[in-house]
Amino acid sequence: MFNGDFRRKPEQNLGGYGRSRQRDALLERVQAERAKREEQRKKLAAAIELQSFVRGCLVRERSRRAQRLEFDELVKKRPDDLDKLVRQLLFFYKHAEDSQRFTWLCKELLKQQPSILSWCESSNEWKWRLRRLLRVALVQMTEKECNIAIPLRLLEVFINKLSGQHTFLYLTKRGYFKQLRHLFECRVPPMMEGSPIAPISLCLLDLLKAPIFLQERDRQYSDCILSHLAKEFLVAPLTDPMRLFILPKLAPGFPLYEFSRVLQSLPSSLTLLYSLLKLEDVHSQPSSSEDVLSHLVALGHLTDQLQPVSEDDDEEPKKSSWLANECLALLNEDWRVNRLLASMEVEDSSGELQKSICTLCHHLLLAHKQAVNNYRILYTLAFRPAFLRNVWLTLTNTYRASDYQSQALLLRVLARGLELSSAEICALVPPLAVFCSLFSLLLLTLHDSEFWGESQGGNSMPFTVPELIPLSTEMKGVCLGLIRLAFPESRMQVRAEYLNVVRPNHQSKSTNTSIWRHLFNVSVDLLRALHARDTRRSFCPDDHWIAQGVIVPGLGLSKLNMRHSYKPFKRLLTFDPLNLDQGPPLSTSEIRQMAILQEMPFVVAFQQRVLLFQTLVLQEKDEHQATAAFLSGPQIQIVVRRNYLYEDAFEKLSPENEPEIRSKMRVQLVNTAGLDEAGVDGGGVFREFLSELLKTAFDPNRGFFRMTADNQLYPNPSVHMLIDNFQQHYFFIGRMLGKALFENLLVELPMAEFFLSKLVGGTKSDVSVHQLASLDPVMYKNLIYLKGYDNEEDVTDLNLDFTVVNNELGESKVEELKPGGSTIGVTLANRIEYIHLIADYKLNKQIRAQCNAFKQGLADVIPLEWLQMFDYKEFQVLISGAQIPVNINDLRAHTQYTGGYSQDHPTIGSFWRAVETFNDLQRRQLLKFVTSCSRPPLLGFKELYPPFCIQMAGTEERLPSASTCMNLLKLPQFKDEDTLKAKLLYAIQAGAGFELS
């Protein structure tokens, strides 16, 4: 209780301190007393300040009441004394109490409009009062129960009369645009497309436009007005009045380029992006290069909000918001794209214009997986060689800032797998991703003559072929560096209890994951495209694609490791404690090697990949055949008739009868007389059977395959007219080819380039128009001629439409390449689409069912992930052996002898001397005679199984013979070397039958 004594009396201790008091206790008490006194002083000061504030509020409230009463008296006695009435109302105004008073005053001000304007011209004080009145009018209009007619009229009259920078700046800094936005949302009736515009909408629009379109304005004023417009009016969620009325009405004459400059410093949002795009008028033109640059920078900044594609390539991309799709559609408008492309003609000595274009294009690429095909600006820039060349030159001249003279090229920094700063990421990643995406698209469309610069017309290639060699070297380094960056050497170990503490940091890092993942994907796509060109027609030196230091330790990798996906930047920043208990993980080095093998296997030497493939197959063999000793253990035993080899094998080796084809297989052959052939299958008969089975399955006369003009095999597009269940047959044939690969059996099957590409193509198994040359060279040549036409009349004279005619077994059938294709003529504008559609039809659609069934059968034995380590040429080598000269010394070193022969036998010496005189064709004929395949094994004759063997076989009256199932040459004892050579040549050039000799 307060007793009137406001001073604190000091405490007195008359007893003194005893000697027993300890020093620490004394100091502690003194400190506590000091803190208590300080707290008391603070409380006193706070009480005084609070009392002062309350007294002030009470005094002001009393003054307002007094002024309000005086105002009411003055209204009755002297209503024309506006000077005093305005001063009083501005002092005491509160909406809850003074709404009617303010409305009355507004009416009086409107009545005496000329006098008011005269006073404003002569008195700054009246200008100040009127600005405050306009602000009060705007605030009062936002109240729900207020009648806005009178305040709105006051604003309309005096804003137009008092239009000046100071008035608008005053109102803008006090929420002018925010309150107008509120009025549009609350006072304007619902609006639909095509509905009539309410009068209040027009009034409010005039108020909105007044500060924006002020004639006399400086840069500081414009920046302030447009900044508040963006932050308070445009950044809010998009409404129908905004979309259908406000933005279209603001667009004509809007200061777009000043607005673009302001937006660069504001946080990006989709609504601001949409507003900027809608406010750009088709007739507006930039007045300077600075305007062009500011607009492009703003677009690049705001498109950052476009939603990236799904992190998992196997997942469906998340549905983008309606607003994002609208923004993308606006960006794709023809006139806007033409304006953006025209802006690139402006002189760009600083490189900022190119940087802004790359940033915009990069955001578009991140927003859609098929962006290069969907957005006109992207596929147009792809066909501008100068742009691509300039971007690459910029990339090769972008360095890491350093205090030393020697600066590191950012591409090389990335190639070493080193982390980049935020500024370095902004400088390197967008242009690099854009370059890779657009150059890949260009390579997809260029014919070989255009690629090599041999075409007669204008050259579409941004680089000469020699320039592509260092370019591909840099890109190879970038891809390897991104893998190192994705799988760093040091792996962070995070305990579960600390997970929540570190997760925010990881979430911030993961925001860049989609950017790095996209960069890796497009970089690898470009590297693959360049490698594919080099594979088709070499332009790089030998071993150019082999990466130094990348060695695959085949013995340390299991089949499970190879089947796991090691996609870089795919969920790398997430923690799953369950995965930590699934056995010992691979080392970082092994994970990198797996990623390389899955993404760009061609940087690993072919011999290393073959060794790895054979190691993986051997592991699989050990699992399925380890217990199948000779004539014992689980195995497949079948009896097939020689005359019905394919039919019997198709029935007995179907998935229903033999679900596991990788087991050991024993074959009993039945001759034409219906009797079992002599001999027991110890592996040789099976190999002979499988070899002949594949030959008859791929025989064009059987109907499953056709031959190209180059005598290469591909699936028959008309097979459905011959066999109803053709997919089961292709599954079976693919299964048997997989079995041959599984058993390391080489089979001479010359397959078409495009067919092999589809088998090893992974998920992207559709092949491009360039592969059409391997199917139909004449059609490909004609399409290239069509592509080269530059005259509309030349194209229309061909009378082509979007259809193709199929001649199947004497019947002609017209197929449309796209809906309504028969009514769409081929023109100069759509000829490229026609070329790609007809190539897609011939290469993909016609044989898609056949190829899918074949791949499924192949995958039933050999995982496709293993085969995807090879390109189509390497896969052909894997099937049929290497097209290299037969090395007689290697063959001799790995030959065995039996039946009385030895390495030192005179006949054997004569044999090798005779073989050494053979030309390469004769050596291949010998190899085919003994092993049924004219090509040597991939890794030399040490890999031939069973080994090459020479057996003594009677006197010299007989001809040499062979058992191809055992790789056995039966050589009579020839005493004369010339006789041996003559009879051996006769035997190998005459061929041999299937029966055992």
C-alpha cells in the first residue's frame, strides 16, 4: 500500500559483522543487494514512463472530446470555416466515432473545390492537410460498413487536381496500393470472363493508374511507386479482377522496363512473374540496351519460382500449379519469343545479356523434362550456331577468382569434383546446362553431312569437327567431376538423435540437388550424343573416350551391385537408417565406378567391361550350375528332332516348361530316321544345338526377321500377318540369344544397327532418324533431300501428306503418322516433323511389340543393365566375336592335342606351317570349320570353351573333319605338307554338316 513515502529507507545493520562471516558470503550479499537496488530503479523508471504515457493518452483523449464538441458546435454556427474544421477533424478523427463527421466534411470540401485548390496553390499547409484527408478517405473506404461514394469522389477529384510526386509518395508510403488492393477484393463484385465491368472497378482503376502514369516523374519516384505496387498490390494471390481486368488495363503504356528494374531487387514469386508478362504490351519497345537487359534479368530472376521436375526420373512429375502453367504459356507466345530473340542482337560487350538469356532458359529447362521440344525460345536458340559458340567460349573463359596470377578454369574445377561457391554456381551452371541441352538437340537433328560440314547450304554446326575433340574432352571431365561431386570421398555420419538438428542444413543443400541432377543428365546426354557420332563415323583419336584412372575391379563387384541404381544427385541428401543395416555398403570409389558404368560406360576400356561382364555371368553361373556336375544335379534335359529343331525347342524351352533357363542343359538329338543320335552330351552337343537353333530362328525364311540392304537382320514388321502369337516367339528367340551370351557361345548373327541400339538403349530404347540409314538407305537419302529443300514449291510439288503406305504380303495399307495425317500436306514449315514421324514409324512403332518381347526374353537370362555397358557395335562383338585378324600364334599357344598328337608331332608342325601361309579369309574359314564361328573370342583364344583341340583321325586318304560342338579338328596323319594344306583348304571351304563325325 502506498503510504506517501516514496523514498526507500536504507537498511541499517547495527549489529556489525561477526568474525565468523566468510568473505564469499559477504560479497554475494553485497552483489544481491546491488542487483536489487538496480531492479528497483528500473521498476521506478518504468512506472514513471507508463504513468506519463497514460497521462498523455488521457489528456489527448480529453482534448479530442473537447475538439469534437467544438467541431459539432462550429458545424452548426459557421459551417464555412473549413480551415478550422479540417484542422480539428484531422486531430481527433477515429473511424468508429467520426465517420459521419468526415463524410459531411468531404461534401463541404467538394462543394468548395475551387477555393480549396486555390488555397493549396498558395499554402503548403493546405497541401499537407489535403494529403492527410485523402489518406483518411482511403482508409475509411476499406471499412466494411462505410458508404464509399463520398470518400471515393473526394479521392477522384483531388488526386487528379493535386497530382504530383510528393502527394503520391506520401500516400504510397502509407499503404496506398495495399488499401486499393483491399478495395478491389472487397468492393468489386465477382468478375467472370466476358462479364460487364462495374463502374466502381473503373473508378478504382483510375486511382491505381494515377501514381503509375504520372507524366513528370524522376527515377527515384518511379522506383518507389513501382516497388510498392509490386510488394503491396501485385505480389498477393492472383484474383479474377486482377487477371481479367486490372492487368490488361494497366498494360498499355505501362513503364515496363522501369518495373523490370525494380523487380530485380524483390523476392521472386509466380504472381510477380505473371504480372510482368501480362503487363508487357505487344506494341511496347525498349528504348535502350539497358531496358533490354533489365527486362531479361527480371525474367531470369522471377522464373526461378517455376517448379522443377520430379527428383526421381521414374516418377511422374508433380502437377505444376495453374499459375506456373500460365506463366510458361505466356513465355512461349510467338511475339514474346521473337522479341526475346531480337533482344540478342543488341551489343553485349559485358556478356550480361547472354548470361540473362541463359538464366531464363535454364529455369525453363528445370521446369519441364521436354522443355527443349516444348518452348520455342529453346529450340530456336538450338539452331543458332553463333549463340551456342558464344556460350561455349564464355564457359571456356570463366575462371575462379584468385589472388594469384594463375587462375583455375571453372570447368576444370568442376572436373576435379571440387565444390563451387554460390557465385561460381550462378556463373557456370546455367550456361553449361543450356549449352548441353541445346547442342544435344542440334546434334539430334543434324545429318552426317551437316555435322561434318559437307553440306552445300548454310552450315548449322557451331563447331568444326576438330574443335569437337577438345570440347568432348572438357565434357568428359565435367561428367566425371559431377560424379565425384555427387559421391564425395568423406561421407558424413549422422546419428539418429542428431538428425533433427542437421536436417535444416540438409534441406538448404537439397534445394540445389535438382539443379545438379539436371546438369549431370544434360551433360551426359551431350557426351553420349558426341560419342554416338564418333561411333558411327570416327573423328576422335584412339582411346580418346577412355578416362584415365578409371579402373573397374571386376572381382569386387557383385551382380546385386550392378543391378542397383547409382544415379548421381538422386536422393543423396536424405538419411534412411534402415539402409544402414543392409550389409556392408560399397566404398565411394566403387559407387563412382558403378555410376560411370551405368551412365557413360564408354569411358572404361572395352576389354575391362567385357571382363566385368564375364565375371558377372560367371557369378550367375556358379549360382545356377555349380551343383550340376556331369550327368548329375539340377539340369534341363530335352530331346529335339533334327528336322524340327526350332519347333521342338520352342515348345520344350518355353517359360511354362522351363522357367529357369540358366540351369545346365543336356540335349539329345533325334535324326531324320527317328533314332537317337550316338553320343552323350557333355556340353558340346548343347552348344552345337544352340548355335543351329539361333541360326534357324534368325533365318529370314522363317519369317521372324528380315534382311536390310546390307544383309543385316531386324524384326519383321509384318510378322503379325504370319503368326498370331508372334510375341511369344520373339521372347523365346531373345531368351535363346541370352542363353548363348550366358554360355559364352559366339554366334554369327549380323544384326541391324538400329535393332542392336534398341536392345542396349535402356529405357530410351527408341532410336533416332539417323539410324534409318541402317534400315532403308534409299528412304533416308530421300528424307535428307527433303530436309535440304528451302523452297515451298519444291516441297508441295511432292504431294506428300502425313501418311505412310505399307505393302504387307501383297496388300497395301495406308497408316496415318498422326491424327488426321491424311488431310495434312507436307510443307516447308512442317517437313522436319514429317521426317521425324516417318523415321519414328519405321524404326520404332512398326516393331515396338517385337522388340519389347525380344528384350524381355533377353532379360530373362541376362540383366539388361549388364548389356547397357556396351554400345551397338560392342554388343555385336559380344554376340559374334571381334572382327579382327585371326592371331595364329595366340591360337597355337592355346591349342590342345589328343589321339596321339603332341606339339612336337611332324604332322602338327606341318599343320601350323600351312596355316601360317593362309590369308585372313582362309584362317576365318578354318576357325568357322572347327568352332562354327569365323571370329576369334573377344579376349583371345584362352577364352575359347571348349579349347581348340586337334585329334589324330586316320590315314591321309581321309579329309580333315571337325566336331564343332567340341571345337575339335580331326586331322589325318599327312606326311606331306602340301597335301595337308590342299586337303585342309578343300575341307574348310566345302563346309561341314551338323552331324558328329
